[in-house]
Amino acid sequence: MLGNFSYCNPTRLYFGEDALGFLNTELPRYGENVVLIYGGGSIKKNGIYDDVMKFLRENGKNVAEIAGVMPNPTVDKLYEGVEIARKHRADLLLAVGGGSVCDYAKAVSVSVNCKDDPWEKYYIRFEEPDCGTLPVGCVLTMVGTGSEMNAGAVITNPRTHQKIGHVFADEKIMPRFSILNPKYTLTLPHCQMVSGIYDIFSHICEQYFSGEDDNVSDYLSEGLMRAVIRDSRIANRDPQNYEARSNLMWAATWALNTLLSRGKSTDWMVHMLGQSAGAYTNAPHGMTLSAVSLPYYRHILPFGVRKFRRFAVNVWDVKAEGRTDMQIAEEGLAAMESWMKELGLVMNLTGLGVTGEMIEGIADGTLIMNGGYKVLNRGEIVEILRESLA
């Protein structure tokens, strides 16, 4: 393990078919004014909205709503939510939805008591909150982002074609509690299910493909990746398989609740490339990651061949006898590609609507991270994006 680190995750999780009932445990801990935050209205069709409102009424809460949070929440939607929360004098923000809704709630939380423009403060200057924040609770309906147990919040500015994530340093910005009922995920369309599955896998890869020391995090990552691969195949064949969907929900949380990143460097360039492409296309987040992953990993493979070899052997069961490390590593990426195609993921940016004319702008919007095996320059970013078109 490298260096010194601290670890604290204060989010309390309630998992299982009866998890929603624990709202009766959590809601009394907060004041009477609750802002209920949700997306396009699917929770009203599947009954989750009515179930949540029942608990809110039973606990005497005064409820305001922020509806219509989109899959890639925009800065204008953030401004709208801040005003609603201020007017309601919110004591708790309750997010009911997927990762975008949870992200959005955290962005509102850090902005309500802030006099500065939150986009400039948190997403351009990357400052930390210096004003009071609101507590957030989550009822999760889609898995993938891990936002239910971390302090990250991604916001998109359509005017500037920027999609930027801020992982806040203060653990108080993490949700105070999250309710995870795997049954809530069973009605998702196939595209959203596999997009979320690949987001889980990519989160693990971003923390795995970095560092050279023999650390516990990489062993944890390999186990999680194998679990995601196994259960994704079951869910892909049978989306109603509760065991597979519950395993994926649990894996998503542990993939990005900060545990895997302790004691090692991390990469995150796939996310930087994918998020910038997403700002131009408004495509599902997991699909933007799947479109750029393989060109990126093949580009950095020569600089991290030992880890890619390990990935091939320990995750994909590639046989190593009589072959070079590079051959083994390349077969591992080929196995990953076959699995991605098996799930039905989008494998290139063209499939998301990206054109060659957008590449320079996407490259301009790509933040360069320095934790991976190769720090990219702008020319390499353009090259990888162009390879991702095919």
C-alpha cells in the first residue's frame, strides 16, 4: 500500500426488498421541510412515488418537489433546484432515482447556502463548500454510478459543452442514508441496465489500471470485476433475475464508495473522455464510457503491460503459458471487448451521434488526469477520440 491515507464513509445503507420501510427510522432525524427530487416521472408509474410519499406524510413532513431531473443534469436545472430548496427552507433533500438524481441532490446541497455561482465555484474553480450544506438521502432506482455512497456530483453546461464532475472532499456531502431495493431496478429498459453495468465496471477499471505496487485494492477490484461479469451475463439473459440484479446493485456501491482508491493512484481518463463526449451528445453515461474505453486502454497498454497481463489472467482467465506478456494482455482486452458486445453496449462514438467535426471540441473539453500509466497530451486525446469513432 502506498503512502498515508484516511478513510471515512458515513453513509448508512438499507438493502433489500423491505429497505424502504427504514424511512421511518431516518425521517424523524430531520426537520419537517423535505424537498423530494426525482426524474422524468417513472417513479409515479411504478408506484415508488406513492410509497415514498406515504412515509413522508406519516412522518409529518412538509414536502416540496423538484421533478424532471434529466439523465445529465444541467446547470440551469441546478439553479432551479437551488431556488426551490431555498424557498422551502429545506431540512432534507430526498433523491429518488438513479445516479443523476443523487448527483443533482448533492449539487443542490452544496449550493443552497452559497452566494457564489455554483457552476463557477464548484465546476470551474473546483472549490470546496465554505457555507452550510443540506443533508441528502437517496432512494436508488438505477445502479451504476455509486452516487448513493460517495461525494461526487456531475453537472453539464450545454452552453459551453462541458460535463464536469466534482468529488467533494468533505464526507458530510455524502448521502446520510441510502435505500437500496433491487426490485426497483427490474423495470429499467435494457439500454439503461447495461449502461449502468458498464459504468460499474469502468469505475473499477479506473482505480485498477494504475500503480505498480502489490496492494489490497487491486485484489478487491478483481473480485468485484469477476462478480460484475458473471451477474451481468445472467441479467442480460434474464433481466428479472433478482439475485443477479441485487448483486449488481451491491457491486455498484462498492465500486465507487472510495474504498478501492485507498492507498493507490487512480486513472479516470476514460471518464474524462466519455464525459466530454457526453456534453456534446447527451448520451447515456455508461455508453459514452464503453465507446472510448478500448481505444484508450490499447493506447496506454505498452505503459502498463504488467497490470494488463494481470487483468487478463485474474479477471478473464486467459492462459499465460508460452506467451509474451503483451500477447496475454492483448487477449485480456479482446475478452473484455467480446463481453461488452455480448451485453449490447455502444462500441464507438459514431453510434452516439459524434461526428468528426466534434472531435476538436470534445478534446478541448477533456480534462487531463495524471494518475494512470500515461499522461496524455492533447494530440493523443484527439487520436484516441478519432479511433473511438470507428
